[in-house]
Amino acid sequence: MTSTDNAANAAKPAAKDPWELPDVSGLVVGVLGGTGDQGRGLAYRLARAGQKVIIGSRAAERARTAAEELGLGVEGADNAECARRSDIVIVAVPWDGHAKTLESLREELAGKLVVDCVNPLGFDKQGAYALKPEEGSAAQQAAALLPDSRVTAAFHHLSAVLLQDASVEEIDTDVMVLGEARADTDLVQALAGRIPGMRGVFAGRLRNAHQVESLVANLISVNRRYKAHAGLRVTDV
Ligand SMILES: NC(=O)c1ccc[n+]([C@@H]2O[C@H](COP(=O)([O-])OP(=O)(O)OC[C@H]3O[C@@H](n4cnc5c(N)ncnc54)[C@H](OP(=O)(O)O)[C@@H]3O)[C@@H](O)[C@H]2O)c1
């Protein structure tokens, strides 16, 4: 190696280890639509891992009831208060109510790290199939509706049944995490990693969220055929 090579190497910052993730244990996680299966399951798993969680609902009373049922220090509030009081806000409402919910919470969600896990799906006699939102994906719709928020997408491929089953110790799956800013996707990967068995893997920018959201239609087919609650693993990383 020449002295010029040495100088060039010295000037280059060391490549960051992609598995070096921030500590998110002190952040408050809100779950919009947290009274449903997916939201309740995520709230349960995160609270069980020691995270402070607030369940959101269109009706504060429903959220408080769900929170009491979960215990573990989980609180309930209406969606607006849930968004206001949280650092990270998971969107777990049905696709039908996605745009309207986010439009109404634009102010409360300003500056927040938003994690969209919504899968736009249709169902007919042949089973589940992916819908194609005008914006490209649910996550891109969220980003368009929330220009002042940091929108990411993750937690699409989880089984709400397994999440809510207290006898299941580990959730055996990877979580694909998408977003525009590395600092934000790192935070979401770290959050996924709080749940035993789960690992957050960076999977690209929001323009590639449609495939990730759509893949749930395939997983539903797998689950029906094999009577399973399938997860996903990304190999060689
Ligand atoms: N279930 C799964 O296994 C799973 C896995 C991965 C991702 N997801 C995604 O997570 C989201 C939630 O799934 P889920 O099965 O939990 O759905 P869900 O039970 O049908 O709905 C979740 C909650 O959203 C609220 N909600 C219902 N309709 C709404 C509307 N029109 N506008 C605003 N809020 C509404 C309800 O809470 P309140 O009435 O209390 O407001 C409901 O409890 C979906 O987008 C789904 O694609 C689900």
C-alpha cells in the first residue's frame, strides 16, 4: 500500500455496522387502532418487552378497556391523544380507514416517527389479493398525507394470533423495515428487535413498500393451505 492509499483510507470514515442500532427502550410507542388484533398484539409484545405503550382508538373508552385487559402498564387514549403523547406511532387501522385517520391526525403526528403496517388487500372467492393504492402503497399514502412526519413502514407480515398468544415466548420472524431516512429505519429496526425472536431488516425506500404490503396476500394463502401462522426470514444477512 502506498502512502497515498494510506492517506485516502485515513480520510474515509469507517463503514458503520448495519446491525449497530440505537437504544429505543425509553421511547413511548403509540398504536393507532390498537384495539384491533394487530394493534393489540403489537402493543402486548412491546409492553412485554418493557416498552411504554399507549393504545389509541376512535373511542377513548374502548382504548382504556383494551389497555386494562393487556396490563403491563399499557395506557389507552383516543387516537389524537395517543399520537400526541407518543414518540413512535404505529398505524394499525384497516386500509378502509387509513387516509381518513391520518388526515385527521396530521397536526398530532407532526415530527413523529410513524410506522405504517397497513396491508391494502381485497378478498374474493379466490382468496386474498393485493390492492394498488393510487399513491403506490399505504406507506406512500401516509407519507403524502403527513408531510411533517417521518413515515416508515414495517410489521406487515406478523400473525396477530401469535402476537396475542401469551404462551408463545418468541415471534420467529424478520420484519422488513422501509423508509427514507436511515436514522428512522434504524429506530424501527431496533424497536422490532425488542421483541424476542424478531429482527428488523432494512428493506428499502417507501417506493418499494407495495411489494412488502402485497406479500401478505401470499402469506394468507400459505396460512390457509398449511394451517399455519407463517412469518418470513431474510437469509444471508
Ligand atoms: N391482523 C393481522 O394479522 C395483521 C398483520 C399485519 C398487518 N395488519 C394490518 O394492520 C391493520 C389492522 O389490522 P386488524 O386486523 O387489527 O384490523 P381491525 O381489527 O379490523 O381494526 C383495527 C382497529 O382499527 C379501528 N378501526 C376500524 N375501522 C376503522 C376506520 N374505518 N377508521 C379508523 N379506525 C378504524 C378499530 O378500533 P376502534 O374502533 O377502537 O377505533 C379496530 O379495532 C390492517 O391495516 C392490516 O392490514 C394486520
